[in-house]
Amino acid sequence: MITLQTFKTKKTIELGEKIGRGGQAEIYKTSESVAKIYISPLTEKEIEKLKVMVDNPPDDPMKGKGYVSIAWPQDLLVDNNNKVVGFIMPQISNSQGLIQVYNPKKRIGKRINWYHLHIIAYNLASIVECVHKKNYVIGDIKPQNLLVNDRTIVSIVDTDSFQITNPNNEEVYFCPVITQEYAPPELLNAKEPPELLNAKDWKTRKRLPTEDCFGLAVIIHQLLFGYHPFTGFSKETDTANEIKSIPDRISQGDWIYARKAIPGELSMPLKIVHPKIEECFHNCFTVGHENYHLRPSATDWKNAISEAIADLKDCSAQPGAHVYAGSYESCYWCERNSKLGVDIFPTYNDSAQFTVAKLRKTEDKPIKRKTEEIKEYPPIDPRILAWVTTGIICLGGIPPVWNNIIVPIYNQIVNQE
């Protein structure tokens, strides 16, 4: 077993099971958290960056609520030669990748409706807002770095790739990576905003919060619609023999609701979302294509989504499964299912417990309301019933006739995991 020591607290850390590996590092369990150990030796600049991060964490929007939204380095790890080899960070438990939630095919069998997806979008915007308030930039915002649990709490990982500004001397430690499908046009086109002259190489240029806001808008669109906003067919640039890639479309501003784009058959009208969200999308992808400083901030997104959540309504025909914007005046998901025979929010036997009326609260912050409601007034969940029943069975206190009712429920739940 490999034994390391924390840099600041001089605590001995034993690496346990390896639970992940990327191109640059491996992730190990420890007794209290997880450790990220780099495969290649760190440069002095990289070590400096990590030290600044440890000393200057951003506020976590879930602080004090029992969850971690930002998996931030807590302390460096050094080997027997006092060489920095990695860091420890909080473990994000019982979560799954964001794509498992927003992709309709991957969320089959999960009790996720449009209300939940709005809450997830709100929580994501809250993370970005906290990062930006610290004068940091995520830089490589993408679904692969985002996790979500069954309480709709979002967590961001791989935070060591963020662009970090030292609050003591304003030195900037760059974000060395981008994912082109979530990068704004000014990065893909190597354009130089006025404040970033001579910075055409995105690997060594100072990144701006407005760049994160582009990626944030893309992910919010994926959450609410299930697909990337720069899909479709362009009247001006696509031909029968050549369909442009998503990065090419981003570069040219060909988002799915641009006048020169032709939405696909399964595409949804933008008007199904609340007008404030619709306005944010236009300001980001249309107005913000050239005027990046006019893109909605993370705070703008939070405000818009908060209004949208307050306007969500339950479908009377499919309560708990179909949730729609009151501004649309009817259930779009029923309309779509009737027209196309496609329902991305199917009804389950227990859907009624997930109605907006049961999830919504009257306080100001949507996620706080929902979390508190679940904790204080939990619905009767078959999983809980199965766990309790299992305990009773182990104690020998359950009447035999109940086995024929409860045990099949338990087996079904276990098989779905």
C-alpha cells in the first residue's frame, strides 16, 4: 500500500482502491476522501497553482447542506522525498454523469421529469456563479466533468484544470484544455477580444467568464431539450454530401434556432421553455455570437431558471411525468407524443409522487426548497420500503405471507441498479 503525507497538515494518507484513471492522473480511495495522483511529475508552475487553490477555495453553493458541489483540492500530497505528487479532495458519492440524466435514452427507467432538469440547470448555474465570484474560470466546462445525484445536486470535478488567479498578486494560471463542442466561437476562431490582445493560442491565453457562460448555455439546452443546440442542418453551409460538425456550426453561429438553420424532425420548438430562458438562449447564441460580453451570466441564468421553475405546471393527463411551462399553456410532451409517438418522459407507477405540487416550495431558492422538502417530508419510496423489509426479514419478524408481496419488489429494485 502506498503511503503519502499531506503537505500542510502533515497527515499520513494511505492510498486504497484505484477508482479511476484519466490521461494525466489516477484517483484512489482514502480513509476519509479521495486522492488524485498525477502520472507524470508536476512542474513548479503546476505546484504553485495547486497551492493557490488549496489556500483559496471558492464558496460551495451546497456548503452546510451535506453535499459537495465543487470537488476542490483540500491539501497537497507529498511522497517520502517531499515531492508533490497529487492532492486530496472530497469524494462525490452516489452520483452519475450528467449525460445519464439529460439524454432521454440513458435515463429510461429513472424518475426524472422536466422539473428535476430545471433544478439541475439551476444548481449548475449556481456552481458557475460561485467559481466566477472568486475570479476563477472553469475553462473546460462540459458534461463529462459534471455529476448529479438523486437529489438533483450537481458536482463539478477536475477542478485542477480551472484557470486560477492568485488573489495576492493577480498571477494567472491558465486552463490548458478545451472541449470544442462546448467552446465559444471566439476560442474556436482564435479571435482576440480587445482585452486579450496577442492571445490567439487558447492554451496560454487568459480565459474570460463569458466563455464559461457559452458552455453553460449549451449544457442547460441539453438538459431542457435533450440535445446539443448546434445540431440540425444549415441552409447556407450544409449540403447533401457534407454536414458541418458541431464546432464548425459554433464558429458560424448556426445554432438550431438561427434563421439559417433547419431543425430536425424530432427537434422541439424553443417556445416550450419559459420566455426568460428563451431570451437567455437568444442572447447567448445569437446576440452573443459576435458580442460575447452580452451573453447571460451565471447569475442571469439562475434568475431566469428560477422564474421558469415557478411557472412549471403538472400535466393533468400524466401527473408527475409530464411537466410543462405555464407560458406554453398546454402540455407539450403530450402533444409531441401524439404527433410523433415519442415520449421522453414516460409515466411510471409511482410518477404521482413527483408532481410539481409536491416538489415545489414557497421559498426563494429552488434547490434549497426541494432538498428540504425531501428531507422533511419524504415520499414513500419503494426502495426505502425494500430496505426496511430486508431488515425485518433478517430479524425474522415479517409474516410469511408478506414475502410474496414485498420480496418481488425488492428483487425488481436490485435488478434495476
